[in-house]
Amino acid sequence: MPITRFAPSPTGYLHLGHAYAALLAFRAAEEGRFLLRIEDIDPVRCKPEFTEAIIEDLRWLGLEWPEPVRHQSQHLADYAAALDKLRDRGLVYPCFCTRREIDQEAQRAAHAPHAEDGTLVYPGTCQHLSASERAEKLARQGSATWRLDIAAAMRQTGKLFWHDRVKGWVEANPALFGDVVLARKDVPTSYHLSVIVDDHAQGVTLVTRGKDLFASTHIHRLLQALLGFDTPGYHHHSLLTDSTGRRYAKRDKAATLRDWRERGETAEQVIKASFAFPDSLS
Ligand code: GLU
């Protein structure tokens, strides 16, 4: 029996694209369980009023889930424990580079590699620090960004695969993003780390989410292997677009569920509109 989840970040109001994603996860749970998780690790961008609005909008759509809802901001100790395990095995290292230093370092390299999503691949500067340099910088700066040593991690796991409902079996290629950040200086975790800890803690067996997160699964599969977690199945679905072909975004006021409601539309009309999208079943 599938256990699925919808895991929004409360950084704005839900729009038609979210309604589609939430409904897809709800329906994919069939006779199993559909969970709601609030991904609120970023204290600057996430707001409690958006969490309340998300819950209200999903209820309005007719969705139900077991309580309590997992709020990531209340589980920072779980993410810290997972990071400690990786640290004990020498698989993460502290990075002291500022964004500017990373940009400058990349410019010095003739062909600075970029990941699929356009982000710069970290050039590995701090990986080469000695143990005493690390200790000295940590003592002086008080905190650091923690990065996963992808090459060392992959040496431990060997080849990895995951199953996607649309693409079939996929071989993990975690090196795509370089040494990703697992814990930020200001937030002691990251999207990648908290998602895999939570999917494991909540017993999620099928992750449904938009295609924009497909590449992240390469990293998630590696982290699951390192931490001894089972790998769920995945369904990376299409992203809804408006009539001009543009993806819905939280800033598009007209597409928010609140706005549909204020215009007097019913939940049935929203559900029909989101599933009317021509490519919505893949
Ligand atoms: N919190 C992420 C978002 O709102 C989704 C994470 C996931 O489904 O893995 O885009």
C-alpha cells in the first residue's frame, strides 16, 4: 500500500500547479496513506501564515491526511544526527567560501562546469584544506557550510539506481552537481538532507513531485545509500503551465487557489482545471 506525501514550502500561496501535485500524490496513495509535510527550514522565506493557508487550501480541495503534520523546522536535530553520521565517516567537509569567492574561482577556470539547472558546480576549494586549516577556520568563524564529498561517497556505494514511473530505471549520477551543500551556515540542514531523512522517517514509499526536481533524485539516492535508508519509488510529473506555456509560480496571483475561491469557483472546478492540462498524466 503506497505511502505518498505532498511537501510544500510555505513561501507563498498554493496555485493550480500545487493543486495538481497534491491531488496526484493523494490519488497515488490509493488505499495507502497520503501525508502532508511542511518544508519550512528556511526561516527567512517561510512564513507561518503561508503554512496556515496551505492547510486551509488543501482541506478546501477535499484532501485529508493523518495528524500530526511534520514540520521540518521542528526536526533540525534529526538532520544534525544524519550529518554527524556522514561526518564521522569523513564524507562531508566544511566549506568557508563565500558565493563571491566561488564565482571568482570559477571564472579563473576556463570552463567552469555548470549543473543541469544552471548552478555553478563547486570547484572544490575547501576540500583541499588540511585538518589544521579546517580546525583553525572553524574556530575563527564559528560555523561553516558542510558539503558532501561526492567522489568519496560514490566510492563507498558503487553504482546506484532508482525507479521512476515515467522514465523507468535510472542510474544515479550524483556528480552532476559537484559537492552539494548538506548544511548551510545559517540553516543547519539543506533541502537534500532533510527530504531524505523525512521520507525515511515517515515511511514514504512513493515520492511524487514535479520534473523540476528530477535531477535532485541523483543526490537523494546517494544519501539514502550512505545512510542505509530504503529507496522509495518516484514519479516526477509534468509541471502545469498557463495558456502561454509559462509554469505557474507563487507570484502569479491569478492562479492561486485563494483567488479561484474568491472568484466563486468551486474545488471541483479547480480539480477539473488542473487535470485538464494536456500533458498532466505524465
Ligand atoms: N519543498 C519542495 C517544494 O516545495 C518539494 C520537495 C519534494 O517534493 O521533494 O518545491
